[in-house]
Amino acid sequence: QQQVRQSSQSLTVWEGETAILNCSYENSAFDYFPWYQQFPGEGPALLIAIRSVSDKKEDGRFTIFFNKREKNLSLHIKDSQPGDSATYFCAASASSGSWQLIFGSGTQLTVMP
Amino acid sequence: DAGVTQTPRHEVAEKGQTIILKCEPVSGHNDLFWYRQTKIQGLELLSYFRSKSLMEDGGAFKDRFKAEMLNSSFSTLKIQPTEPKDSAVYLCASSRLGAQDTQYFGPGTRLLVL
């Protein structure tokens, strides 16, 4: 059973649109949610992260919206650029008890020029 | 600061061979992780070290996969014997402290087992 689920394997948007990537989780103990971005031939790199005490985290064109009650979150990429084409992984961990970061299966985003 | 380095970047092995992958974490980081990445299974944790102590030895991967951390700046992952199903990208990551801190990933080693 997947603890962190990303509903879309792939997503295509046009340049300038807002891309929305969705993620849900099972474990109520999860309180830290990073998103990692991975380009072909490279390892994942942290893009933006949110803790469960917040419902929104913004960093430039990237925003995480977090809904603790529904156990889901989304990554919004505003004004998408072709250079944003990559695979995005949602991940989760709990501050107590577990040391492990659980990754979702990833969403491959393609931004068409 | 140098990032995580992994060698080799590519490896081709015959079934039954022993291969050793290498990783140098970011200087000063206490935690080191080995992951396997495939399209079907995604990112799977193989091993986790905290301050050179093995905290997680990979569960289902235990029998043929062995990770070691010889010192705070060098780790190896040995696969013995290799099987075609081991073909994947092997990623090493390090962090200062734990799963609630940023994990810095290396570029990975792409392994093909024939």
C-alpha cells in the first residue's frame, strides 16, 4: 500500500499556464512534505517543502497548498516554462518515531513552448 | 561545498558478477542513504546510515545488497551476485540530520545487468 500517492504519472501544460501536481498521503503522523525535482540524468533536488503547521508555502513561482484534514497537498507552478519540464516527487516524513522519507511515484511534467 | 559524488556513472555487468558502487557524501553530513530508482517501483530505500552506523539494511534487499560506510566521507554499495532485475539507477543521498532535513542526491550510477 502506497503511503504517498501522486495521482498523475504525467502532466502536459503550455508555456505560461499554471501546472498543478497533486499528492495525497495515508499516515496522519507525517508532518514534513518536501517536493523534489528531477531532470534526466541527475539525482532529485529539493524544490520546496512545507510543514504541517502551515497550509501554504510559496517560493517564487512555486507554491504548495496543504490540506491536513483531507491529507492532501498540491504543488502549483505558476507561469510554467519549458525548463520546468522534469519529474516531480512528493515526499513525506514524520518528526517522531520514523527517520524515513517516503517518496511518491512521481509526476512527469512536460511544458510545451 | 562539493555535492554528493558517485562513481562510476555507468556500469555494465554480466549476471552473477560482483559490483561495487561508491559514494562520497557532502562534507559534514551525518546521514547517508542508498536508493534504487526504477520506472516501475520508483525510489526504494536500500540502506541508511547515521554517523556511520547502519540504521536500516534494506529489508527485502538484504540478501545480495550490502552497504558499508568505512568513514564519514565514503560509502560503498556491493551487489553480489548481480541479476538482470538489478538493472536500475542507484542513488546516494546525504543530509545533515534525518528525514526532516534536505537530502542532497548524487547523480546516480546507472547499472545494466546482462
